[in-house]
Amino acid sequence: MAKHLKTTPPSGKKRARLPLVLFVLAAVLLLTSALGSAQAALTYFSEEYDAAIALPDIGITLVENGTGVSTRDYTGSDDVWTTTHGELLANMLAEGESLELGHTYDEVLAVTNSGNIDEYVRVKVYRYWTDADGQKLTNLDPALIDLHWVNTDGAWVEDVSARTSERSIFYYTSVLGVDETTVPLTDTLTVSEALARKVTRTFEKTAEGTVVTTTYDYDGVKFVIEAEADAVQTHNAEDAITSAWGVTASIGSDGSLSLG
Amino acid sequence: MRLPFERGRAQVGLTVGAAAVAVALVAGAAVPAASAYFTTYVDAQGGYTLELKEVTTIPDEDFDREYWTKHVTIKNTGEATCFVRVRAFAGSQYALTYSGDGWSEAGDGWYYYADPVAPGVSTGTLDIVIKAASEETDTSADFNVSVVYETVPVTGASTALEADWDAPLDSGSDVYINEEA
């Protein structure tokens, strides 16, 4: 045992160096560690800064006759959106002008990408009638409100399975780039003159002659157009469209969208 | 008493557990971001109320026996503008000749007053001259010439000739628009 102790313990000089070595080692480790932290912190803030300026801000604007009507653009943080909400057909008639049945009015509807990422868009259009109190009139055919679809042979495709007498849903088949506007979905609006044929006439003999009075049965009804434009990201688009819009869409290698 | 070895295993286990919790938290925080998509929507609506005012018309006929001529005008006493057309019927022993400013024939037996007739305004006069069809006609006998006119609202057409006269009225007999004068 004594022999063992004599050979294994370090010399006094070595014992004196050991704490120094350990101190140096600890200092190196501490410095290295601190440097690593500093680097990590720097990297972290750098990434955060990069992410802030590149954050995808999706946005969409409904356009009528070349003018934006309603907009909803993400501002990039805190679920804050820039929105405007306008009215369709507001400028269809001049001051003092009355709606003329059978007359064809300009009604060019399109969509602009007002965000900063590419997107796919669709438009849902509703047409219906209401009475003076705003109650929907289901006995009047929405087809009497003739919104003329255009560019439906390729640029826009309708989800026919979702069509009702009131509603039509069209999907834009191309990626809509930032600041780009779709080709028009509609170009004109005509309220059928057939409404004026639904009349009641009375005849009254007077000294002046026979007075014929024609009363229109649909006097006072209101036609309404509603349009909703939806946008979804192009990244992982098929899943995004299914999740957001509840439909199955296929994205081609060229980015083209097709339903089903 | 726990051996140092045992205490080390416990520390390692604690460390691994803490790491697992951290990973789970990080992963959990990432899941919502991964399953959410960038979407937005916007909408607008608009419409107009139809103001289909009454159309009231009064025919005015005057028969000039000296010239065997009927003078016909139609007055719109309603609130809405309309188009007017007129035709007359007589026995085969009489021939009818039409004339009048603003009136024109369309080849269907009707004479159309081209301009829209605004509320409170009358058409120009349509003169219908009645002549014996032949020398054998007994002009001293009674005869009857009936004038029929129709009106339609101004809906999209710019002249009466372009108006939709042939479309059937769809509310039954009460909307039949012929009126014998």
C-alpha cells in the first residue's frame, strides 16, 4: 500500500499546476460558451429581422369597372388587416337616372392581388330579389338579373356542382401574381324586360275616351348583386384550397388550377 | 443512501425528460403554423329598386266626315314612358290609308309611333283615310272602322319599331293590352 502511494500521487509541482489547468480550461469553456451564446443571439435576431421584412402578406381587391370596390390586405402582424368595403353598382346610374329594364349596363368584375404573395382566387356571385323590406323574394327568378359571364372558356372555370339559381362560383385558373388583375369575369348587367310584362290593366270609360291603366306587378322590387372574392396562398396550394375552400383542386406543373 | 452513479442516472433522466418536453413544446408550437394557410376574402353588394310606374293612356278619335278621315292620337296620362302602335280594321268594301308625322308602318299591319311617349304627352296624329274599295261600294250605308292600339313600356329599345311587341304577357287575360276604340 505504501509502495502504491509512493508511485501514484503527483508531485507537489504537478499538484500545484492542476488547479491552474482546470481554471484555464474552465475559462476557455466559459468564454467559448459565452461566445456561442452571443453568436446564437446574433443569429436569432438576424433571422427575426429577415422574417419580418419577408412575411407573406396576402391581400385581395374586388374590382368593378376598373375601380377597386372592396379590399382586405394583411398588414403583416398582429392579425391587423387593411380593409375597405364599398358598394357594387353604385355608379351604374347617373344622378336622377332610373333603371331601365332591358338596358345593358357595364358591369365588369375582376380581382386584383393587392397583397405581396402570389395567390389563387375565386369569386362567388349571388343574384336575387328582395321586397321593399329587404326580404328575399324566392318566387322571382334570379335569371332575370342577367350578369353576363365572360372568359369562362379558360381563364375562369365554374364549379358547376356548386351552382344554384342564385349562386355561381368561378375559379381563376392561373396564379394571380402580386399587383396583377384577373381578366374580367363579367362585362354587362341587364335586368330583363320580362318583368315589365307582368302587368295588370284596367279599362275605364270616361268622357275623354277609354282610359287604360297599366300597373306593373313587380313595381318596387329590388334586385341585388353580391360578389365575394377569396384568395389562398400558392404554396402547398392543393391542401390549402381544400382546407380553406372545401373543394378539391389540382395544380398543374405550370401552376394552372383545375377543379376535381 | 444513493450512490453517485445512481444520482447521475437520475440527472440524465431529468435532462432527457426536460429536453423531450422542450422538443414537444417547440413541435407543438410549430404544428398550428404548419396547418394554417394564408387566406383572405372580400365582398361587396349592390342593387336597385325597380320603379315601374303606371302607364295610363287615353285614345282620342275624331272622324272627319267631309274627308272620311279618322284622326287618332294616344295620350299618356300615366307616370312612365311607353311606346304606341295602332291599326284599324274595316269591312272589305273599304280601303284604309294611313299617314301622319312620326308614324311608320312595319309591314305587319301596325303603325308605330317611333318616339317614346312620355307622361303627359300625346302622340302625333295618325290620319286614317277611309275610301270605297270599288265603285260598287254603297257609300251611303253604315260602316264601322275599329281602331286598336297597344302600348308597351320603354325597356331597352330606342324606338317603337325595336320594342318587344311580340312577347306574350304572362299574367293571363287581365294583361291583354288591346283596346278597341
